[in-house]
Amino acid sequence: MLSVQTPAKVNLFLNIRPRRPDGYHEISSVMQAVRLCDQLDISPRRDGKPGLLFTCNVPQFEQDAENNLVVKAYRLFWRETGLPPLGLHVHLTKKIPAQAGLGGGSSDAAAMLVVLNHLAHTRFSEEQLRDMGAKLGSDVPFFIAGGTALVSGRGEIVQPLPANLMPDLGLVIIKPLQLPIDTSLAYHRYAAYDRYEIYSPDHLLSALKVLKQKRRIRDSLPLESYLLNDFEKVLFPEYPLLGDMARRMREAGIQRPMLSGSGSAMIGFIEPGQEIRQRIGSLFPKSQYEIHWAETWSGGLMQVDASSGKAILPEPALV
């Protein structure tokens, strides 16, 4: 059995620009992988049948398998290659919240493409896999390599940034249980807003370099002022809960709470320590919110030992 962990992402910078002729919005984004992961366990089908047997720890994902991006990635790969499909059982263990702006489904799809490239010995390059992934969704190309990247176009143009640009930073991810937000709906809201401003991520990238040298987020306050998510302009007024979450996160000591992607997860960078965990826990009860403590991750897909859960070196092991 082959087991891989698939990281989530956060948008440190997301500038939404006017629609293109194909109907998609142009974007400029800095995406960052984080160590909040789903897991794919891939093995040959025991019944010897061809095709994909897809199972998941979340019943509704398994019941709606035809629309799952893992299944779509499996089918796309064999269509693109023209090779006979391998008979595989893929079990998806979901930990990344869905409809949260964290890219969990896209990360799972990217992992499926990378794994099939490995199993079929097709030797596609990262660029070729990104081109394939772009047919599945705008966030999929980023997850082929993960790390930190400057993303443009509708998401299909990925410029990986140096692995030493972004320090390992702790962050909290808070997802309201009763507020899923569909990405396509969020873009429709922004199109109706119809006020486009062009911003550059250059100041943020410069602040990241400074932060890498100082190593502590409190030593680099300019970083907080350069974080950007244009979706906040349209989603905060429509969903007052998001603004209320941001207020409470600031009360807990987070300087710049922000929406990740189209939400509904809110994120905030934190310093190590139990005090902020206690404050967050008291302000966001588990009956209403998922709370995940994570850190930024300079890599992407990780092959892991199925029994111990430990990474198998070298990383990434499959590309």
C-alpha cells in the first residue's frame, strides 16, 4: 500500500482581477502550503477488477464519489495517457474541512495525479502535471509541488518561490461548522461587486524575506499589513459571522485575522504557547467551530509509512 499526505493551503495574498474572455477571473495570489493534511491510501483492488474503488471516512464523500476530485483525477489521467487503467482501491481520510477555502479537494486531486504518474511510470514533468491538473480546478496546479508559490492566470500559472523564503510559522485555522461557502458562488458575488483594484504582492514577498531572517512574527509587523484577500470585501458584509470571528480572533491576540481563499475558514498567525490556545478555545466553542493548529510547510505531497504515519524520505518521494 502507498500512503500519501496531502497538505491544505492558505492564501497570504489574493487579488481578484477582472473576468477573462473565458469567464474566469484573473487572479494574483501567494499560496502557502500548511501542515493540515488529508491522507490517500492506495493499493491494488483485492477483487482484481479494473477501475477505481473509492472509499472515504466521510460517508457523504463516498456516496457522492462521482463528483469527488480524486475520482475525476483518476479518470482524467487515464484519458490523457491512453493507457489501460490500473485497478486501484483508494481510501481518502479527510481532515481538511470542505468548503473552507483550504483547497483540500484540489490537494487530493493533485496527489492522485502524482501517484498515478509514479505507478504508471509515465514520467510527466511537474509542468505537465500542472497542465493536467488545471483541467480539474484552479487550485490543483499549485498542489503538484506545494510550498510557497506566486499564482496567476485563473490559478493555472504557478511560479514556485524559493523554499527558504517562508519561515515555519504557527497558525490557527477556524472553520464555522454551519457556514460552508461555495467558491463559484463567491466569485459570482465578486463579479456583482464589480470594483477591481490591482495590487502587487511584492511588498509581501519582501516582508517574508525579512521575517525569514528574524524568525518571529512579532518582529516583523509589516507582514501583517501586506496580507490581502479581496473576497473579504464581499463576503464579510454578506456573512456577518465572518466579521464577528475576525473580531474575536483579534481579542485573542491575533493581529490580522483573514479569510483563506473564498472561506469560510479564517486563519491567523500565532506565536508558540498555550495561552492563545486557551483564549481561542474559550471564544470558539467546539459545538460551533472546528479549530486546527498547524504550521506553514515548505514542501507538498508527503509519502508516509502507513503504520507509523512518519514521512518517508526523500521528499517529495513520488515526483
